[in-house]
Amino acid sequence: LASSDFRTSCLFALGWNMCRSVLPRDVMEEWETFLEAKRLPRMDAGVGTQSASGNVTVPLGDTSVTFHGMELAPASGLLNQNYARGVHREQQPHPFAVQWILHRSHDASAGGHFFIAEYGAKIVNAADTLISWRPSQWHATGLANYSPYARDP
């Protein structure tokens, strides 16, 4: 379990640092201000460092790369597969959310895309896609057009 927690926290740290690099500054400033004001811990796989930075190990082929002193992710996140939810809004203590699609084995015709209803925007899901939006606005994830019983859902 500890090994799984560490790998998960490293995955989130990698995602967090990618967000810091590519998302608009105002999105990241909102999060940074929130984290600092609430003095929330970071995701450190139970190590208990009480620090915003630490060592992050990422698998790369048959080896691993360790980043020292990397900023750790906020202590909240979700991993899912084949997620779908109708049009809805959510309330969070900060204005932005992020979705990072790591893997997608089907082409765009399989559906399951992300929609921001308020703008009539459809974001076609693809591997390595990063989406940021305001969850307080109407949004949805469409149903995928394939069987949940398939070998590669």
C-alpha cells in the first residue's frame, strides 16, 4: 500500500508541476493563494514531511527518474476510468478544476468527451490532454460509445 501511495503521489506531483508550467497564471495563483491561506498539507504518500516540496520518482521505460525538491501536489485528487456524468455544477473552495487525460485507447468517434455547457464547448478527449475549467459553471462528460464489458474499455 505504501508503494502504491508513493507512486500515486508522484503521479499527482508530476501533474501539478505540469499545470504550474502550462496553465494561465491566474488559475495557478488562485490555487496557490488557497493552499497558503488554508495551510493545507501536500500529497506526500504519508511520509509526513510537512513540506511543499520533496522527492518525486517517475517511471521512464525500464528505469525511474527522481526529481529532488519538486513541488508536491495539493492533498486532493481523483483517478478514474470511463467516467461519465450528465450536465451539473459543483461548488469548491477555489474557482478552478483540472482534468488531465493520461491515456485514451479509442479514437474520437468513441465519444466520452468533456463539455462546458455554459459556452457550448466540446473538448475532444485525447491522450495527454489537460483541461481547466470553473466547476461552478455547467459542464458534463458524455457517455462513451462502447461496451463496458470489452477487454479494452
